[in-house]
Amino acid sequence: RFAGGLRAAGHAVTVLGEPPFDFAAAYDLCGRLVGAEMRRAMPAVLRAGPVARAFAHLAVNVRLGGGPLCVGIARGVRGSDADYRGWLAERDAVRAAVAGFFERFDLWALPV
């Protein structure tokens, strides 16, 4: 209905079959980056392997409920600095895909 209404109002509407990036992967990436930032703010003793894993489980899965974003956050807390740098590169690729989309289109409407 929304696209039809826009067309009826004289706007050009393009319905894409595939988004410019994988939303589920980007959501997981967001969680990993949040977790990595949390880890970077922790005292060094909490960043150690076993302690970081325990923190990730208790603080993230138990306190926040263990949903998809929490899984990514836990992975980020347990990740290394090299992982973090790789995730930043993934983030840059998502940002480039979004920027490329808006070079071609003026509006991004998603079903709710």
C-alpha cells in the first residue's frame, strides 16, 4: 500500500529484492562492537580470558536476556583486539553499502 500510494502521488518507486547488506549480520556486528567497547573499558583483570567469559555470560546473557544482540555483545566481550579491528572493517563495509544505497535512492522504507 505504501509504495502504491507513493506511485499514485507521482513518485518513482523501486522495490528491491535484496537489501544492500545482510541485516542479521549487521545486527550481530553491532553487538560484537558494543561488547568490544565494553571490554576495552573494563579493568585489565576483567579482560583476562576466563574472567571475560564469565562476565560475558553473567552480565550479558543473564542480565540482558540472551537475545540475538546479547549473543553478539558476549562475543565482543570475549574478542581480541585483532577481532575488534576486523569488526571495525566490517562496520566500514556496511557503512559504505548504506552510503552507496543513498547515492542511488532518496528514501529507504522498510516493512514494519
